[in-house]
Amino acid sequence: MVPDIVDVFRRRDELLGVVEEAIAIGAKVVWFQLGLRHDEAAARATEAGLTVVQDRCLKIEHARFSGRLHLAGFNTGIISSRRALPI
């Protein structure tokens, strides 16, 4: 089974190697998490036909696109700042 997305939480100096592995397994997307940018690795991935996302959090972007992110963070549905009492 081929993964659609290779979500990368690695040091910047390891990104080029991860991109090469993603290309080798036939992934469609490489996603560099918050704080990660590597233009050479991104160019290599793009040349191989992969979609590249840099310096973004997959969880935050998913929440943003699904309408579940508000200005203070994720919409937890909790109105109070007090912790819920254990049941």
C-alpha cells in the first residue's frame, strides 16, 4: 500500500533523504511540519511529481479547512475555562 502523504517531523538536514524515500515508495505528497523549510528538497520532490507543503501543521490545516479552528485555537466546544470534573 502506498501512502498518500508523507508527513515529516524530522530535522531540516534529514529532509532531502526523506524526500528521496517518499519518491521511492510512490507517495503523492510530502508535508514538512511547522518550522521546516528546505527549498532543495522541495524542488526535488516537485521535479518527481510530488506535491509539497512546507512549514504547515497538518492538524491545524485540517481544522481550518473543516471550519473547526477559531481565533484562539481549536474549537473544543468548551465554553468555560474551568476543567471538567471527573465523572
